[in-house]
Amino acid sequence: MNEKKIKAYVLKNSIAYNGKANPGAVVSSLFNEGLEKSKVKEIMPKIKKIIEKVSKLNLDKQKKEFEKIKEIISERKVREGLSELPNAEKGVVMRIAPSPSGAMHVGHALTASISYVYVKKYGGKFYVRIEDTNPENIYEPAYDLLKKDSDWLFEKKAKIVIQSDRMEIYYKYAKKLISVGKAYVCTCSGDEFREFSKQKKDCQCRSFNVKENLERWKKMLDTPPLAYPDKSSKKISTKGKKGFGEGEAVLRFKSDMTHKNPAMRDFPLARINLTKHPRQGKKYRVWPLMNLSVAVDDIEQKMTHIIRAKEHRDNAQRQEMIFKVLGKKYPWAAYLGKWHIKGLRLSASGITKGIKEGKYSGWDDAKLPTIQALKKKYKPEAFWKMAENRGLSEVDKVIDKKEFFVLLDKFNKI
Ligand SMILES: [Zn+2]
């Protein structure tokens, strides 16, 4: 790491903090330049020495110094713009897939904006797909909040799709996968199946034929009387049931029990969950898991390009397997590293808790980094430009809260 680069970051941070740089923040910036964690100890004295020197200059002098060397740090990317997507000339179909756990915060907005910027660039369709096929952990106001956020951030151009409204389509695909011998109903317990997977062995359910599996799938869907024992109970009564109960069966994708990545071995596609769904009520008891519902929607909605967080790489591989057995070509895909904005609270559960306890007045509380709060000050373009500036990078980015907002302010003015 050369001294000039360190000095540039020290000056940048120092200017943002009224004349005194923070060593930790400088180190964070250097991580984005490829500094390895193991080298931090070694480089720290050097950083501190430079901070000391720089802090002796007044703010004006620091700004002048920074002007001289600022082009050596990564901000030049601002002018580079977005890289081109392959096969996009005729337009693209892209999506983001928020979970209904709360409203959007800056992290969501930045990940989502990059896809939207591409749709704007090439023309095409943009979907906001609310992934609500897990009846548990749904925060009911999220449906409205996400629509509001999308309308603002994407100029009312996004098509909102709610997965739980599309259950029959997922059932159709589940049946199709069973019919081509690529899915089976497994009645082993979670522990039993994990043991089979560990030993790379087939469970007994894997040997059932298509006809038997179709019957077993029917038993999964076979709805018992949906009576609630009392109004306060969120669980559906299974009294008088003929089919499988909750936890008694899952639909699995027949991949390969010897796959070198255990996460790929006959992963589950659908399960029974009797929790009452906030939007669908008691209508369904078998719920697709994300790899099934996401693959089905990406096929049905004819996705051309997918950009998502890199933690979804395993899921993408599973979904690609589903595409393949259905004779479909998987869309072009890219993965994004995480933005870690130091000092910002970004967990939906933390925010909802804070709202409940009265710590925040609502999702638009000025203390929160949510779109609801930030839209009072920023234009949607600020988020698009910030996402564009980041580009399709898989590297995790650590950025200090203050530095982040200095940058966002800058994009807000362009
Ligand atoms: Zn089994």
C-alpha cells in the first residue's frame, strides 16, 4: 500500500470530519483498495503518523492537498459509468425480490437500484417480487410499505408481484417436476435426512415411482378441515386429517446425493406449514420454498438478467438445476458484495422493535436509514447514481456512515 494512497484517504476522511481523521475509517477505506486484514497491524503506525502530520494542517490546506492527489483513489469510478450487460440490446427483464419483513432501507435501495438503472438504460421490464411464501415472519404493513418505496424509488414503473397470490402456479410446477421424475415426497425427519446426506446415501423415499409420488404429493396437499380451535390460535387444526401433517413430509428436488456440495443434495422445494398466512389466511397449507418459487417466477416472467447479493450464490445454483430439468436456459447472473455502512442500523427486526417500543416515531423517523425517512431529503437519482458508482462489484465494501452520506449528498446534487 503506497504512502500517497494512504495520505489521500487520510485527507478525505479528515475533511469529512472537520480536520481530524479517524484511523479506523481510513483502514476501512483501504480495505476497498485491497488491504488485507492481516496487514492492518503492520500498516497502522504508518497511518497514525500520516494522520498526525495531516492534522497539523488547517482545513483549507487539507482541502488543497487533497485536490492535488484525489484522483489516485477510487472515486474516479464515478465517471466510468455502468459496465454493459451481455445480450441486452433488445431490452432486459430484471427483478428485485424483497422479503416482507419491513420497509426498504439504504442497503436494499442500493442493491435494487442497480437493476433498475439497467432496465432504464436498455428498456424492458422491472419486477418487484415480494417473497412471502413463508407464512411465518411476515410483517403485514410491509406489503404497503414496499409498494410505496418502490413507487418512489422506481418512478412507479416497477410491476409489483406478490408470490403468495401465485400459489397455483407453484403447485403446477411442483407436479411437473414430480411427473418428469425430478422431485419426490420425502417423509424422513430432518435429522434422518441429514444423516443420509452426510453418508451420500439415498433415503427410502427416493425410490418411489412417479405415480406413487403424485399420490404422496396429493397427500401433502390434502387439506384437513381448516377449523380454528379458537380465534386466538394462529395454527390451523389438523383434526380429522387424511393427508400429511406439518413436518411429516417435504417435496425434494432429485439432484444428486453425492454432489460435492452438501447444500445441493436433494434440497427441499415445498413444505407443509399450517401457520395462518397474513394475506392468504387459511387457504393454503403447502408452501413452496424459495428455490422453487424463485425459479418458477424467473421462468414465468422471462427474466433475462439477475443481479443479486452474493450470499445467494448457492440458491442460484439450485435454481439453475430446476431450470435445466425443465429445459430452460438460466438467465445471465451477477453477484454483489455487501455494503457495510458502519454506524447504521439496518435490521428490519431491530427497526420494527424500535417502532413498537416508541423509540422511533415510525418508518419515516429521521433517525432511520429507511427510504421513508431519506426521501424527505434525497431524490431517487441519488441512490441510482450511488449504485452505479459501486457497479457490479463482488467485493464487500466497508464505508463509514458519515462518508457514505457525504457521497450520497454529492450524488443528490448532480
Ligand atoms: Zn426420505
